[in-house]
Amino acid sequence: MSFDIGLIWSRMPDILGGFGLTLVIWLVGCLAGIALGFLVAVLRRNVAGLNIPLAAWMEVTRGTPFLIQLFLLYFGGPFIGLSLEPITAGLLGFTLYGAAYFSEIFRAGFAAVPRGHIEAGECLGLSQGQIMRRIIVPEMAVLVLPALVNMIVLLLKETAVLSIITVPELTMMISAIGSENFVFVESLFLLALFYWAMVEIAGWLGRQAEVKLASFRPAT
Amino acid sequence: MTAAVIVKALRKSFGATEVLRGIDLEVAAGDVTCIIGPSGSGKSTLLRCIAFLDQATDGYVFVQGEPLGFAPDASGARARLPDARVRDVRAKIGMVFQQFNLWPHRTALGNVTEALTTVRGIAPAEARERGLAQLRKVGLAAHADHFPAQLSGGQQQRVAIARALALEPQIMLFDEPTSSLDPELTGEVLNVMRALASEGMTMIVVSHEIGFAASVANRIVFLDGGKLLLNGTPKEVFGQPRHPRLEQFLETYLDRGAAILA
Ligand SMILES: Nc1ncnc2c1ncn2[C@@H]1O[C@H](COP(=O)(O)OP(=O)(O)O)[C@@H](O)[C@H]1O
Ligand SMILES: [Mg+2]
């Protein structure tokens, strides 16, 4: 196997472009997925009629392969009048997929906040919104952060699936270089290296956040 | 003068089980009322219904003459009051729980000042002063910056009392405030409560501390099977001849307490 550095170098703009798009989709998708997942968890908790339909939606999302969800969204969408650009479909699908997992993490977080801590707030006259912002969210943040970080890191690898619907992200760009120049193994190797490095960096950042947050609450 | 708390024909069911079976109770301003009774007799439920943490199935609670949670409407039917009204009336009540229920992510001072700033809209600097004054009152000013996890159980419960007092309630409810404490830590909490009683605070205390009940309370209420079996001064309730159910309760549950009264 002769690894052609010159070839890689000449295609660096494409690779970096794909890398940038992967980062953007990952970060935007995670932020949107966390927001949506949080909203879903709050609605399931506070609006009795929504619990079952939302639970069903989340179950289906978590119980089916991301690849198939993307196919359905991208190729099936037009049949119901939803024709999306690859990037839009990819980002939307990625957000919905992540939201299902994030909502489950938040649901567990809500359940872990003792009922008495909420009642103490009610007795002191805090409104439901104040209890959510001032008691529940900060208290569960410490509890759910490890699971959140873990999920965010896992989702980074899932972005590779978007290449299937021709989103020009990292996997798509590097695979293209590989097949155009018949350097499949080298390109796959390079790709693995890229993801691994990103996962390590993301994991490290997550651990820093955990340490910082844990300092708010000394160990018992 | 209207009583501080009036409980009228209060009933509470969980599913098919009726836990409170028609409770009538009046607590005069400045009274310390101790509620005793076997485990499962409905003491916590009664206190939680008074504070509107549990919604009674029937009956009313009046706090300084104002209905809390439910009121008879024009036609005399029982109607739920709006949340804002509930909050207004509940502000007269401070509640202390068996499990302290301090917020673990806030310091002792943060726990005490939280409602001052978010509910009352008091500026942080003044809330801090008031919070420290309350902590001083329970002997914990030096621990203002400690997190609950850094405090003993007795200290946590004293912070919880300070947190409730910060809003200057007219009535304090205590649900077994010393039951989750190691025996050597109950004294410091009972002392704070004793001081509060001597300042004239109206208190309703669920407690198994019969010694405290006999010495501090001026009313003793004995709850049995969801009914208010006895209601009188400590002399009337604990004196001879004793009601057979109370006698049985004191023997079964409270060897220690019975010895104090013997
Ligand atoms: N949230 C609840 N759901 C169902 N049953 C309950 C609930 N809370 C209390 N009970 C029942 O009501 C009865 C009285 O409970 P409680 O008021 O806690 O008694 P006490 O404080 O006197 O020990 C018990 O039998 C208990 O199991
Ligand atoms: Mg109880």
C-alpha cells in the first residue's frame, strides 16, 4: 500500500470542506436535537395527552436504523410534498434522530430529581417555570451530563451516514477521492483517523465540562 | 379572632383507600399543635393537605380565614381556586420536611435566599442580609457558603427551617423534622423549634418526640386510622385515664416516650 501524500495534499480544500460540513451538521444537529429532546421530555412530563404519542414517536425513532430514516425522509419525502436538499434533509433527519435519544436522557434526568425538592419550591411560592429553571434543570444537569456527552460523541460518528444521501460531508468527500483515484484503503484509513481524532477531542471537552460542573456540587 | 388554621371535614383518598376520613381541626394563633399517631395513620397526608401539596378529596382548609386550594362557590359547591390565589395563601405557610429537601446545587445561603429573590423580587444584596440573619437565628451563619452535602443532617434541617422562615410565614408546618436524624442530632433541631415556639410562632408539628410534644405543645392531636381520635392539652391527652388506643400506641411505637410520661 503506497500512501500518496501528494494526492491527499492536492485535494485538501475538498477534504477540509467536508470536514467543516461534518462539524457544522454535528454541532447544529446536536444543539437542535438537545433543544427538541428537552422540549419533548418537558411536554411528556407536563401535558398528559402528549405523553403517549410522543413516547411512540421516540420509540420508533430509536428502534429503527438511522440510515432507513434518512432514506424515508429524503426519497420518501417528495411523495408527501416534502422535497428537501440533501443537506437540509440530512440535518433534519440527524436532529430528529438525536432528539429521540436526548429526550430519553432528559426524561431519566427529570425522574431523578426528588419530588420533595420540587415540593419545597412549591411551598416557597416558586412558579412552575421558576421550579424548572432554578431547581430541576440545574439539579439534573449534573446527573445527565455524562450521558449527554456520550450521546453527542456517538452522534459524531452517525454523521457519516449522511454521505448516503449525497451530503458532501467528510465521508462523502474522502470516499470520492478514494474511488476516483483507486486508493480505497488509504482513504478509508484516513477517514477513520479523522473521526477517531474528533471523537477523542470531543470526549476530552466533555470530560472538562463534567469536571467543571461537578465542582458546583461537592461529592456526598 | 379567626383561628390560624381551620380544617373542615377534610377527606383524602388515594385510589380506593380513604386515608383521611373526615378531619376537623382548629389551630389558634400562637398555638403549638403536635400531631401524633401510628405510622400510616395519615399524619403526613393531613399536613400535606393543609399545605396543599396533596389535594384533599373533600372538605376545606382555611388559613387565617382564607380558603387554601378549594372554596365553596356561590352555589355552595366545592371549587378549585386559581393557582395565583393558592400561591398567595400558601405564602402564609412554611413547611419543613422529614427529608430536609434542600436543593443540593445551592449553598445554605442560596437555599435560604432563593425565594426571596425569585418570588419576592428582593435585590440580591438585601436578600443576602436577610438570609444571613435567618441562618444566624438557627446558628449556622458560619456555614452560609456550605453546600448541603457538606452539612450534617441536623445542620441541613436547620437550614431548611431558616429557608422556610425567610419568607416570614405566619404558620410553620413540620413533618417529622427529626425522624431522619441520628439521635444525637435531634436536640439541635428541637432547640430551634423550641425557640420558635417561645417567640409565638403558630406551629403544627408531626413528631414522634413525645418529650417535645409534652413540654412544648399546648395541643396534642392523636390521629388513628385517618380519624382524629383525641384533641386536647398534653395533660388531657397524656394524663390518666388514657384512651386505650393511645396507650397501645405509646407502648407499641414509643417505649422511650412512654417512659417520659410514666
Ligand atoms: N401518594 C400516595 N399514594 C398512595 N397512598 C399513599 C400516598 N401517600 C400516602 N399514602 C397512604 O396513606 C396512608 C397514610 O400515609 P401517611 O399520611 O404518610 O401516614 P403517616 O405520616 O401517619 O405515617 C398510608 O397507608 C400510605 O400508604
Ligand atoms: Mg409520615
